[in-house]
Amino acid sequence: MSSPRERAIKPTDLRGILRYVPMFRDHIFVIAVDGAVVGHENFVNLVTDIAVLRSLSIKVVLVHGIGHQLGELIREHHVKAADIQGEGPTDAPTMSLAREAAALVSQTILENLSQAGLRCAITNAVRATRVGVIRGKDHLFTGKVEKVDTALLTSMLNQDILPLVTPIVCDREGQSLRVNSDHLAAELAVALRASKLIYLTPYTGLTVNGEVKVNLPEDELATLLKDKKLGLEPRLRSKAMHAAFALDEGVPRAHILDGRVFGGLLIEIFDKVGLGTMVHANDYDRIRLAKKKDTQALYNLAKHGARSDALIARSRQQIDQSISDFIVYEIDDSIIGCAALRKYTDQSHIMEVGAVYVQPFYHGRGVGKKLVEYIKRKAKQAGAKKLIALTTQTQGFFTGACDFEEGSLADLPAQRRRELKNSGRGSRVLTFSLKRFIENPR
Ligand SMILES: CC(C)(COP(=O)(O)OP(=O)(O)OC[C@H]1O[C@@H](n2cnc3c(N)ncnc32)[C@H](O)[C@@H]1OP(=O)(O)O)[C@@H](O)C(=O)NCCC(=O)NCCS
């Protein structure tokens, strides 16, 4: 495996990176930095990487840990700490030093963010509550997230202010509690519906049998976490467990990587392979191939789409005959969306995505995009090089969300061109090069 230095982004990679720019614009990334990473010499470079993300209109929320600094203070003061990670009980002397450690770490971060010209603010947007007594043990000043003021955080992000969240969080009465930063970051990512939860750690990533897992589907992570013999380092296990929680709650990607590597954050996000571990949600678990028994439900969907002229009217018989072209999106046993992949008889390397329809109640939740992504995958597996979409009303969806480009009638095989002319629908021709399709984008 090449070293991170060798894998640093080269100017020639910029073209590839540019693909991700519209994909992440205005998306929220929650980045959790371990205290050990803040204390490392690379932290100044890491802040520059964050400034790059901001310049690409990615909204960043920064959470920091204090374990490393708290450990140092405890040694210095010869205090017998109950727990330094905010998982076990936090007694009064530890709490007092935790406040000191948090002030130290957040001030260091503020200094670095200021140097990079980034506007930021520490807030009380998170409210904590005491963990209380667990299996007979009072956890004293250890807290957990009770509520996230998403309105406050969103308004800061919209004003170009980077929220910095520390692991000393007030409860309803204004009492400070020590909250584990892995948990804090995961809760923030869920509440803010972030696109990414990124843990910057002093570890290379999730290592299983001596090998760093680069791409890990969430179900595989769940299986790994149940494996008692795995022997995961406790700090990594904590991040893995909180990543699994966030994915379960709808965050699509969680990353665990070494924050001490020069350029590491950008490599992880913009490089095809990345640097550490990316855990990804199973985007397609609600999508399946259509079966004969779905004909009626598909006919009903097509009928609704045809009413607004967004879809071509299809008879039940037409759907029945082409049922193997369809895929369906299912929620609680009912079909709420569909799409079809059409092959051309005169051109095998070109295919067409059509009949993309999502029930209005489910609009804007990413269903349409996932259906088109699934169709891209299917077309690529079938050996196609180019995917066509013909649309009358949804050009913006295909070009903006699904990365299609404006094409022309010349992109169509002759027979389809004739068919389109005869239909009089005046559809626009859009194309997507399947060479650019990446199965699990970062
Ligand atoms: C077009 C359609 C399939 C989109 O489905 P959806 O599940 O709402 O889409 P998603 O939630 O995946 O949207 C993904 C993105 O596309 C954008 N988008 C959705 N519809 C759009 C449209 N008509 N024009 C421009 N952008 C659109 C969303 O805002 C979202 O943007 P974001 O990622 O920045 O948040 C759905 O609106 C639909 O069924 N329309 C009627 C049928 C139709 O016109 N089908 C196309 C015929 S080929």
C-alpha cells in the first residue's frame, strides 16, 4: 500500500475532485477531532484543510475531545481520575480538570481557526443530562446529549460561522457535565442530518486482522462490533459504535482516520480510495427488481406521473410486458417509487433510464436520486458505457442531483430518435457517461 504522502492529491487529480464539489455543496460535515490530534504538529495543516472545505461551501461543525489533555493534567496534579473519556463516572476533581482541559483545547482551536481566517463560535446549542446510575454506579458529572438546538446551529452555518462544540456541556440547570466527544459528534450529525460524520483520531482507521478496513458497509460493521474476539482498541471501538449509531439514524457516511497525516482529511474525502475507514449506509436496501405481482402498483404510479405529463402513459399490459426493466423502492411493503432501465436493440453500449417516479409525499428525501444511482449501477453491470434520460420537466433533477449533462438527438440510437420525433413530446436529451460512475462514492 502506498504511503499517505505518495497518495497526496496531485494537481492532475483536480478534475476528479471537481466532481465532488457540486455533490457536497451546502452539505453539513460534523468533524470530531480527538484531543491528541489538536495537540499534534499537523493540527495547523488540518485547519487549512477545513478552510478548503469551507471554501467549497461545505458547512463544517467541529467537535473536540479532551482525553489526551485531561490525562496530562491528571498526571500533573497527581489526581486519581475516575475516568478521562467521559464514558465512566466523572468525579468532582476530574470534572474540574476536564473544564480546564476543554478551555485549553478550545482556545488552541480558536487560535488556529482565526489564523486560517475562519469565523467560529462556541455555543450552548447542545444540552446535556446526567447519565445517572448505571448498574448501581453513579456516573456523577458524566452527561449525555439531551437536546440539540438545530435552529441555532443552522443559522450559524448559514451565516458562514463554524460552530465549535466542546465536550463540557451544560444541563437544563446550567450545570456543566462531561460528555464523551464521540457520542456528542454522532448526536450532532444525526440532529443536523449531516452528510458525513468524520472522526479524526490518532489511529490509521478500523484495523481488523492487521489490515485497515477502507470501505465498510454498515451491516459488516455491525457484525464486526458483535465479534467479541476482534480485540478492537477501546477508543476505536467507541468511534465505531457511534458511527454505527449515526448510520442507523440516517447519516450516510462515517469516516475514521488518522488526523495527524498531512492532507489526510482532503485525501479521505476527495480521493477514490481515501486514507482511513469509510463506513457507508446500504443505500439500496429498499430497492429491488420489480416482479409480476408489482404490475398493478407500477401501473398506478405511472398513471399519476402521466397526469402531470411528467411520464408517458403506460397501459397495464405494457408494464406487464416490460416488468423486468423496472426497479421499485419499497417502504413498509408498499411501493413508493420506481424507475426503469431500457435497452436499445440497435446499440448495446447505450441504455436509457426512464419512468422515474416518486410519490409526492416522499419527495425530497433522496429516493429519486437513489433510484437513478441504482439504475446507473445496473446499466454499468450490463456493460453499457452511456446512460440516456429523456425528460420534459425534470432536467434540473437529472443534471443537478444525478450528474447528467445536456445531450442532443445525435446521442440517441436511430430507432429511438425516430420514436422521440414521432411522439411529439419534445423531451430534452440528457446523458451520463458510465465511465464516471463510482459504486460507493465517498
Ligand atoms: C423527479 C423526482 C423523481 C425526484 O424525486 P425525489 O425523490 O423528490 O428526488 P430526491 O429527493 O432524490 O432529490 C435529489 C435532489 O434533486 C433535487 N430535485 C428534485 N426534483 C427536482 C426537479 N424537478 N428539478 C430540480 N431539482 C430537483 C432535490 O431538491 C434534491 O436536491 P439536494 O440533493 O440538493 O437536496 C420526483 O420529483 C418525481 O417523481 N417527479 C414526478 C415524475 C417525474 O417528473 N419523473 C421524471 C421523468 S423521467
